[in-house]
Amino acid sequence: MTTAASTQIPGYVAGTWDIDPVHSDVSFTVRHMMVSKVRGRFGSFTGEIVTGANFADSTVSATLDATSIDTNNEQRDEHIRSADFFDVANNPEWTYRSTGVRADGEDFVVDGELTIKGVTKPVSLNLEIGGFGPDAYGGTRAGFTATTTINRSDFGVDIAIPLDGGGVVVSEKVQITLEIQAVLRQA
């Protein structure tokens, strides 16, 4: 059975998909020194997307290796991995599990629970569907872009390094962008 939401998505395919880490990106942006933004990414993550017959019945689960952070500066990355920030020695993985998918105009929102440093909070992802189609290897691929903004302190990443004259070294607000390509599992 195809629903109105599913038929509005060209080439929509219901099934179980594995995130392709080679063709996907999990990145973030945070304001630094109150004047510019620093970007980073995570190099290691896995996930599964199950697209339902009705897209609103779809689910997502993902695990991210927090030790794989890369901000293009090894000294900064080591500090971020420390107990001051991510405490990866005790919390090497972060997880996201969806709790629902809903329409938002022509796009969708994935509601779910994000766990960082053992703290679980609700996080909604603004979802743009890139499309569904065949790949060069006889399989089927799907593309998604998801964005959100979180407050790092909500997850126990609450280091506060004040600046002379006001402000902090690292802002509370963290913008997250996921560029995901997934491969349909073969039966």
C-alpha cells in the first residue's frame, strides 16, 4: 500500500537501508572565540534506516564513534576527546534512535533521542529527502540531509572557558549536519 506522503517522494522504496559511511558525512559547526566558526566531522559511524510503506512509519538508528572526531587540528581533537569535553575514554559511542517521523510542509522531521556522554535528550532532525535510485552496482541508493541545533551543555559537555571582555571560547549552540547516503539491503 502506498500513501500520499510516499507517492510524493519520487522513486520511493520501502525497505531496510544501511548508511554508507564512505559516501556520507556527519559534521558540526560551533562558534569559537565569539568571532568565527570551527567545523568538525566524525569519521566513523554506522546506522540503519527502515523506510516504511508509509514514510511516516520509517525509523532510524545510528551509532557514532566519538573518538573519530576531526577538526583538522590534532591538538584540539585530543582536548575535545578529553574529560573536559566528550570524555571518550568513558563514553566512546553516541547513539540516535528515532521515535517518529512527521511531515513538515514538503519536508519531514525525524523526532528521536540522542545520547551523548550517557545523557539522553529528545532531538528533532529537519529532514530533506535527496531521492531514491539505482546505483552503478545493481543496488538501490537513497540520499538524505538532516540538520539540527543542540545545546552542548544539555548533554554534559559543559566546559565554560570565559573570554576577557565577555563571552566564552566555545559557544553552547552546536549546529549538526548529516549528509547521508544509504544502500538498500538485498533480500
